[in-house]
Amino acid sequence: MAQPSAAPTGKFQALTIFGIQTPETAEVIKARQETLYGKQELSAKELKKLAKLEKFLAKQQKQKADDKKGKSKREEKREQRQAKETEASKGDNFVYKAPPSGQKKDVAAGMPKSYQPTIVEDSWYSWWQQSGFLKPEYNEDFSKLRCNSEDKNFTLVIPPPNVTGTLHLGHALTNAIEDTVVRWNRQLGKTTLWNPGCDHAGIATQSVVEKRIWREEKKTRHDLGREKFLERVWEWKEAKGNRIYEQLKGLGASCDWDREAFTMSDRCCRAVTEAFVRMHEDGLIFRSVRLVNWSCRLNSAISDIEVDKIELTGRKMLSVPGYDEKVEFGVITSFAYRLADGDGELVVATTRPETMLGDVAVAVHPSDDRYKHLVGKKLVHPFIADREMVIVADDFVDMAFGTGAVKITPAHDQNDYECGQRHSLPMITVVTKDGLIAEGCGDFSGMKRFDARKVVLQRLEEMGLYRGVAENPMVVPKCSRSGDIIEPLLVPQWFCDCKTMAERSVAAVRNGELKLIPDAHEKTWFNWLENSRDWCISRQLWWGHRIPAYFVSGKGIPEADGTNNEFWVSAHSEEDARKKAAARFGVPEADVKLRQDEDVLDTWFSSGIFPISIFNWPDVDHAEFQKFYPGHLLET
């Protein structure tokens, strides 16, 4: 911290920080001083505040001066670098002449005495591309003569980076390693392919385009409609989506750019649809109503790996999108439910008081002597007069935690959901997809969920049911895409059965079919796969692979809602879906009504099959598939 040049001796003395002092600055500070302190002498604290103010004003003046020069920091650095290169090359009489694009550089004329990367790197990449050195066909005619290996091919598919992204240091490291491996195999004489590509990045891309449209036109995607909005996304992709390719080229990555792939290309879309249809018909993909990670900000479900877990050791105020004030987390609140027969109460504790609006029961451990006599009795909900709550016994309750009694909200908590299924409890959703309190919750309906939290606690205190609050270590689930606090919601979604595939992966390592190096990773492998859950693969977006599933209704077909998997057929087209539906329900095709699901697939679904989709799968007889699949190395 810089110290003032002198202590104050009167009603005002200008301060000097780092030797910067101007009459304008002094006048501003003097005016500021007299506004804050009048004519009085300055204390040490007040003097420190004015010192900070002077530093700030001096910084602003410097910024204005830089702006007048019209040069950004990046421009200044570039000029400095060029000046250094020019200075370094003085005296060697070297004049660099760049060759025409695609032609080999003439190095016979020599090089500058000092290393100048812009000159050294110039022209080589365009020559490699123009000459076809990066294509597998370049070595193909000679692989039989030059390559002694039995496998005369080498294939590596790049993990598709997001189209919205830019390279970071991790990309630079992994691509440099892959480039080394690829070039080594070319030198061995193998027919070598390093296939580049890009991921459509559903949530990230849609968010970028939506923000841009709102900023420029003050319109939402719903104002435009689905087709118009998707046209805008494609326009953005074509204009802005190739930056990461240029960065890869700048690194010298020796990819075959004529084979560049995109997860939303026709061939990839065809493969994604085929994979979904096969897995749906095999029972590996199914429709179900389950608890999902819901982002109220995105208005979409997200996967487990898109949830950041914020660990708190105690009380902390966190910013939540859509709220002007920070929201308190890291505390646990206790309140009481009164017994319906008027004989006593049961105290429970929760970190999410607003969810008590969806409570349908209180669970206790069957071996807990404190509560055995209460099992089966009814409780009174303080805000929902016609809500009948029951006390149930369940082994999942920890008798040593809190009061040993746990409020059960099956529609908003995974443990409560499983408990609710075991005891056939009703599932009452009290938070909407927009993050508001749902209808049927009295005066709380329509409130924002965290605003309702405050009001619930206030009302409980007024009714004499509030029992206190304490700090509580906890994990707060946060959406990695939007920063929103995740709300577990019961929503009909599409799920992928991961347990069956996980069992095969576990067995492959245990029986030696698959080797992990080093074997210390086996513990992580088993722990991850043996605890896998079904994967929610549907997203409430417009940009992405629209789910190729159709809900069936019509004459002669039983009535059902969209939650029943039996009333969904999957197909490559509506025409194919109609034929399948007619055959399943035994009705004429003309009587079948179809409605395609509005949702799209999780980006990872298409990324997962990227190594086969880019080679024209499911056409396994295609020349590209025959030649380059399976690959020899895969970065995941």
C-alpha cells in the first residue's frame, strides 16, 4: 500500500500516490473531501480513503490517455514484438520474401541470425496441405513397400472440441502429443489419418446465439420460432464456428482437413438417429418420469457431469441468476409438525425450507425407540389444510443425525423419491420448471423458490413451529452452464440404461479382456461403473439432434399420456414411424396420429459415436469405414 506524501496539516492537502499528481485530481479530491467531511481535519482512515480515490482517478486518467492513442494492450504488445524482431534482424541484411500460398519456402536464401517465429513458421502449413502430405492417400501407394508392420494403417480421431470454444493449454498439450504420434506413424510409412472435427455444443451454442439475438433485436427464440431460430444458429456457426480450426492449424496439427467432420452434418445425424432407434427398440433407451437435474435458468435438464458441486463448510451467501440479493446456503433449519391427534409434535430439519410445501410424510428409523409408537400416525401440514401426512419407518434414516426424523419430499429429493416409492407415497411437485412455487400451495404459489423460502420461515415462526437454525456443512449443486442452483424435478425424459453396458465394461477388466495401465486406475474404473445410474439423454433445447421418437395416438389406440414408453415409436422418418405404430397397435396407418418429441439429445450422445459416425456408420461396407475403423488410438 502506497503511503501519503505528507500528513494533513489543514482542512485539505493534496495527496500523491506513486508520484502522480494533477491539478484536476486535486480539485476533485478536495471537492470529495468537503462533501464527505466538511471543513474538518482528516483522520488516518479518511486520509487512506482519499489516497485510494486519488489512485483510482490517476488510473482513469491514464486509461483516457491510452484510449486517445487508439491502441489496445494487444496492439501495443504486437508492435513491441515486431519491433524486437526488427531490431534483432538489423545488421544481417536479411530480407524475407514469402512464397505464394501453397508453394514450398525457399530456404536457400538463408535465415535471419536471430530466431523469428513468424518467419520460420510462415508458408510451411499451406505447402503441406497443398502437397497432400496430411492425407492418408499420400502414403497409401507406398505403405506396402515401406511399412514392415502387419497393420499398415493408423487412425486417430480428434475428440471434437465445442464449436463455441477456443483452444486452451490442455488442447495445446494433447494435440502436440497426438501430432507427434501421427507424424511418427507417417514416417513409418503407414496410411495415416488424423481426422479433425467439431462438436455442435448444444447448450453453449444456443446460449450464445440467444444472447446475441436479444442484444441486437430484443427478441427471444420463441419470438422467432424454431425454424427461424435454427437458421440463425447455422448462420452463426458458419461465420464464427471455425476459429478453433484455425488455432489447430496454427499449432501445426497435421490433420486431414478435407475430412473435417461436424456432429450436426448429414452423415452424423443419420448415425445418431440409427443409434437411437436401435437402442430404443432394444430397450436400452426408454421414456420415464424420474428425478433429473433441472436448471430453471436454462429451462432444461442437464447431466450429472454438468453439475458443479460447491462444498460449503458453513453459512455462505451465494449469487443465484434471477435474484437481486444473494441467497443463504450452508444452514439447516428446524421446525415442528404437530400430530393430527393433538398429542405432541415431531421436529424435522432441512436445508431447503421451501420444499416443505411438498412434504407428504416424515420418516424415522424402525429401530429408533423414540418414535416406534408414532409410526403410522398422521401429521398436520401447517399450510396445506387437506394434506394428509403420515409417519413411516425406513432404514435409510440416520438416527444420530439431527432429531432422527426426516421430512419426505418425494418430488424434490433423490433419497425421498426412493423412500416414497417404497411406501407408495404421493409425488407432489411444488417448484415449476421456471423456478416458481406451483399452484396448490396457497399464498406461496407464484413466488420465486428462494423468495418463498424466506416467507415459509417467517410464517413458521409466526405459527410457533420454528425451532431454530444452525450452520451446516453441505454440497450445493450448481449448473456449470448457467450458474443456477439445480432443482431436482420429476419430469418425463428419455433415459439410457447404463447399467447393462457398465456391467460389460467391468467384466472386461476383471477377466483380462481389457487392460488398464497403470492398474492403479482399476479401483476408479470399478467404483465409477459399479455405481452408474441411468443417463438422462434429453434436453429441452432447439439446437441439437431432435429426438427421433413419435408419440402415438388415434382411432383404435388406447389413450395415454407422454410418460408411457409403450406409446412411443422411434424411426428415421414420420412415414417409417407411422408404419411401426400401425403394426404395433393393429390399426390402419390412416388412423395413426403422430407427434414428434420437441426435445433434443444430450450433446454427449452424438460425441460418443463420433469415432464411427464420421466413417459413415451404419454403412459398415463403406470404403471409409472398412479402411479407417476401428481406430488405433483414442483420447477421451
